[in-house]
Amino acid sequence: MSRRGERGFTLLEVMVALLVLGVAMGAAVEGVSRAASQTSYLRDRTIALWVAENVAAELRLEPQWPAIGFQEGQEDMLDRTWYWRAQVSGTPDPELRRANIAVRNDKDKQATPLTTLVVFLAPPQPEDRRRP
């Protein structure tokens, strides 16, 4: 008994289908890997921005106006150490100073910062003028 009316896939057709499936799966895995990497990078940038905002708040709250020049430090946040460098400079307005705060997750000062925050600082107000 022969089954001439029934046809199956040939070996060549099955191999081509597996090749196409393999290429598609490879692209999907690469896409997921990139998404995970980008998520990690964005998390690090977000934390670095929080560190920069903390440094800016500390500069604003200092009793003395920050001196023109560089300040450096490190801050622990979320079980990691972050390294920051603030460059304070003058502005055309003598009542303002500009601070560029760069944050890195590497101690190497040549490494590209994850984020840079620019803030403007006014001179500290006397205690009696701070309260309404």
C-alpha cells in the first residue's frame, strides 16, 4: 500500500526551517541582552544623578559660599561607591556661582562621567533671613 496522496516535508525543507528559526532566535536573544545592558546603564545613570543632586544640596547648605575651584569626594549609595568632582566657577553675576558636578562609578578621573549636573549657587543668607 502506498500513500501517494499524503506528502510530508522533505529533509531539505526541515533544515531550512530550522535555519530560519535559529537565526530568529539568535536575534531575539541579542535583543534581550541589549535591553538588559541598557537597563543596567540607565540604573547607574539614575543613581549617579541622585549622587550629584545630593552634592548640590550639600553645596547649597554650606555655611560659607563654596570657593572657586575643585572639590572632590565619594559617596556610598545602594551598596556602591560613587566618585564626584565639583568645579565651582564664577559667573557674570557676582551674586551667583556655577557648579559643574560630575559623577563616576570608577575612581579613574579620566573615565567619562555617568552624569554631569550644573547648578547655580547663591551666597548663603543670614540665619534671620532664612526663616519666614
